[in-house]
Amino acid sequence: MNEPLPDADSARDGFWLRLILLVSALLVGAVAFLILGPRPSALEGRLDVSMLPALNATLNGAAALLLLTGFALVRAGRVDAHRKVMLAAFATSAAFLVSYVVYHWFKAGPRPYLGAHRGVYLTILATHVVLAAVVLPLQLVTLYRGWRMQRDKHRRVARVTFPLWLYVSVTGVVIFWMLYR
């Protein structure tokens, strides 16, 4: 009897989906500014961030493993374990984003690729960057749909989110290896 009316659910969903898009746009814009925009020259070198690329690769690798584990768990019908693992995957990706922002705030700019496979590197980098911007709102919508127990809607968006998120996580590790090893 106390269930919300369908219109109330739609209004609540609309509010949260608009908020997700706004937050995603602000985060993507902030990251783009940090990489492409000017930064105060006094910040460069003020903090030793040399270990952060390895941390970022580790976080990306951990996120990929968590995503695969979450996928296996949901396929096995272990929904509660799936939920916990996917929240851990999201937290790991969020920690990556914080570390990435700190690195680029205190570093002069992106490290140039000096290897022999420039075309391969640029293709991986371009797809990684574009899909990283796309996957952020998808992650948030997928989490929202799961949190609200909107299983059909959650599954539909998760079928898109999962492979993109996995690709971004794995290519983050590949980019690290191409730049730093």
C-alpha cells in the first residue's frame, strides 16, 4: 500500500539520471582541463608523484579482475556477492581517478610514447580515453539501477557497461606498460 506511484519512480529516476550526467560531465571536463589546460608552474615537482603511474596500472588491473569476478558471480546466481564485488570495482576505479588527477596536477603533462609501435599506442590511447569518458556515466547508471533493484534496466545497461569498463581497465594497464616498461 505504501509503494510509490510509477510517476514518483520515474521522477526519482529522472532526477538521479540527470545528476549522474551532470557529475559525469563535470568530472570528464575537469580531467580534460588537468591534462590539456594550463597549470600553475609552481606546482610541478612540489609533490613526488613518480610512483602514481604504477599505482594507477595496479588499480586498473585490480578493477579488471574485480569486474571479471563480478561477472562470474552474477552468472552463478550469487547476486549479493556480485553486488559487493562490483562496488569494490567501482571504488577501485574511483581511487584510480583520484590518483590520476593528483598525478596530472603535479606533473607537467602526459609522458610521450617513445616506442616503435606509435600507431598501435595511439589507437589504444585514443580508444581508452574516449571510452573512459563514456563509461563513467554508464558505471553510475548501472550502479544506480542495481541499487534500486531495477533488474531488467540494470541488465540492459550492464551489458554495455561491462565490456567498455573492462576494456578501459585493461587498456589502462597496457598503456602503462607501453609508456613505462
